[in-house]
Amino acid sequence: MRYTLLLCVLLSASLMGSAQSFSIPVHSAYLLPEQEMVLQASNGGSQYAWTSTKTQLRFYTQLADTGTLRIRLALVPLQQPLTLQVQVGKQKTVTVRVPAKQHYVSLGKFHPDQAGFLSIQLAALGLPPKGLLVKSLELEGTAAAGMKANTKERRNAASVHLRYPLADSIRAIAFYDEVKVPKGYDPVHSYYMATGFSRGYFGIQVNSATERRVIFSIWDAGNEAVDRSKVPDSLKVHLLAKGDGVVANDFGNEGTGGHSHWVYPWQTDSTYRFLVTALPDSATATTIYTGYFYIPETQRWKLIAAFRAPKDGNRLNRLYSFSENFSGENGYLKRRAYYGNQWVQQDNGRWIELKEAIFTTDATGRAGDRTDIGAGVEGQAFYLWHGGFEPASAAQQQQFQREPSGKAPVINWFKDADSLVQAQRDYSLIAASVASGKIDTTGSVEHVYYQFLQQGTGDYVSVTDTVTVHYKGYLLSDGTIFDQTKDKPARFPLRRLIRGWQLVLPKCRVGGRIRVIIPSAMAYSIRTRSKDIPPNSVLAFDIEVVKTERGGNGE
């Protein structure tokens, strides 16, 4: 009976000890200054070769309670001893002698004075030539009861999102958002995405200590997740136009698609505006998505890129913003961004303000691997944060509502950031077409060229007239016809048409025919106006003036 009782006591103690111990594998630790972890595989599992005394090895855990915490380091035995310095949270640094030929080294007994996140940092006063091969950090004691930590190899902070509910009755063709990143919350490997939707995303990124980007990308159709070369052309998005200096190429490994970016040194504590538009075509089941970025220094909008997406034909839906840490080497750092003044525009031109958002997180957050996430509202803006190993401040699917601004966006399409560069391109195209005999010209008005095909005998057209015309419109670049009258002429107030028409048509008499060559700045500029007119297109029109009506609707 005495032996049975003793066995029960030992078993109970064993179970209690197991419940009060925790192991953090080295692959979830961080190097400071930031470096990638270099893992070595062995029969005994993963181990990290810590090779530089200029770096510190830091582990993070989360305590459910205070108490005693005994810490051991699991490692490949050394041939020669060395010395480590250990700091647990804000407690005083202690020095530990690591003897040779030991699989486990005690780093000491500590007494954390509060629950919550706790950092454990190791520094080495000397390391062998091949480094110290670390396997894990072992923790036990009363403070280890209920302990949590990320034990997976993915060390990135969990991504956090704001999803904007959109009523089914809203037919959105444009989505506008403003983003500001506070000073000190913009570490490398951060992406602050502003105007996301079912087919793509658009935002600003910190790529390195010396490079920042504006990024706009659209996913292909289909299910290929990695290699875009495996995607048939019929499922690929196609680039239609891009702004000056914008790089456009492919992307893969997170789905595939068309990527575009512009290197731009955006700053913290500055507000940046984003606009994405959708032009659906149900007949071909395609949608053209175009991203525009407002440059505060020049107070002009810049075209980033326009892509035609197959297997689509939809307006904008499933709208969202997010903040992402896309490389794990500095996943311990905190990121924070403000998202405000969200609006959508319907196809009738009306703007609708979005004042509600729902907080969500990625698989890392949902699994509880990282719980340092949060969201909230400050005045007219939502905010997101993640990383930093701080207590969560928002729950999955939590709803937030911000104060309305009432300030619908006003977009001046003709204040184009690339207007000077684009004008030179347009003039070069026109000059080359003239030189090759593709077109002829009689004269020009403000760089809008024209040629009389037939002189009229009636009155001259006035810019205040309503005109009845036959016309054919085509792209000067390749001759693609994008619009034309057929059996019946069309009737328009001239003042409501593009400026190129307003400048040149008054040169023509009723009954006359005229060919007009219009640079993009005098046509649709950076707008995606129709499925057949890409942004920055030079347009050509053959126009026959049938009749004019003075005043009236043309005033």
C-alpha cells in the first residue's frame, strides 16, 4: 500500500511538472540586429547556428500568472565553455557560464512580477568558430503554468484587416481611402494596404531601409497559387497602361497576377490618398481595374496602372484594408496605421461614405499563434496595429464605426502627375504618324491637330452649339475603333464633349468633314473611360457635321 501511495504521489508530481513546463523552439526566436535565422537540420530536430557576438537572440512568451520561472537552454554540446548574458524582461542582466559537453544549460531562476508578454534575451561574450548550435529555450516553474508562445516557424506578426460592409444595392465603380502611418511604426517589411477588393490590392510598402513603394496588383483567374507560367493566357490579367516610372511585371506564390509598383519615398505622419476604379464589361466578362495615387507634394493624381481582368465583369466588391508584416525577421516590431475618409462611387456618379468596418486577422492571429493585434477608432479614422508583443485590443469580427467626414473626394483627372512626360510621348506619336504618312494635318490648336476632309458650306460651329454629327473614333496607336455612329447621327451639346472636340470643331462648317488628332490631355487623360480606350490614349476622330443648333442645351 505504501509503494502504491508513493507511486501515485510521484505520478501526480510528474503530471504537475509537465503542466508547468514549456518549450520554445529556436526557429521562433529573433536575432537583433535583424538577420534571417539560419536553421540546420539534424536527427535531433532543428537547431540554429548562432555565430556572431554582435547579435542577440531573443525569445518571447506570454505568462498567464506570476511566480517562479526556471530557464534552460537546449543546445548541441560545446567543446569549449563560453559565457552568456541573460535578461528576462526588464530585470537585471545576469551572466551565466556555459560549460562544455552539456545538452542543457541552466540560465537561472527568475521571478516575473506581472503576467503578460515577456522577452528573454541572450547575448554571447564569445562564440566558437562554428557558432553555438541552439535548439530551444526550456521554461518551467509556477510561472510556466498556462504559458503561451508562438512555436511555429512563421515569425511574422499576424496580419490585420478592416472589412467595409457594402449594401447589395450599391453599384460601386470607385473606392477611395486615405492612409497615414505614424512616425516610428514603419519598420522594413511592412505593407499598408488601402483600397483592397475581391480582385486586388493597392497600398504603400517599406521594402528596405532605402526604398519605399506604391504597389497595385490584380490576381489572375483560376487556381494556380505559385507559378504564373502555368496560367493560360485566357486566365491572365493584362496590363493596359501604366504611369511614368512604374514597373509592371508578374507575381506568384500567393496566387498569381499582374503586379505594378512605383518607387516613391512616402513619409510617416503624412496622409496619402488612393483611388481604384472598376470598369466592368458583362459582354466579355472582363473588368478593367485602375489604380491612382495622389502625390501631396505636387497635388496631382498619378496613374499607377490599369489591368484588364478576365472571368470577371463585376463592379467593386468585398472592400477592405490591411496592415501586413511580410517578412518574419523583424516580426517582433510594432506596426500601426490610420485609415480614414473611405468612400465609394456608384455608376450614377454619386459618392457614398463608408463609416463602418469589421476587424479580422489572418490564420496566424486566428490560431492564437500571435495575439499582439488590435484596431480601433480615433475621430474620423480607423486604426490597425500588430506586432510589438502587447495585449490585444480588438477581437475577431469586432465592429467599429468612425465619425463621418462628409468630405467626398473631388478628382481632377486633368491634374496628372505625369502630364509633361505624357505630352511629349503623345507629340512624338503624332509626329511619327505624320512623318510616315499615316495621317496628314491642316493645322493645330493647342496641340490638337486637324485635317479638313471636306469643306462645308453652312455656318461655322460654335462651342455653345448642340451638334448633330456622324463620327468614327479610333486609337492613333493601332487604329482600334472604339466608337462610331452607324445609321443615325448622334446629337451632343459641344460643351459636354472632350476638350479636343471643343477646340477644333469650331474650325468646321456645317456639311464639312474633319479629322481630329487629340493628345490624351485633351481627351480622357489618365481616366479609364471605356473598355477600348486605355488611359493616356491619343485619339483620332473622323467627324461629319450634319447640323448645329444655336444655344439651348449647348449653353
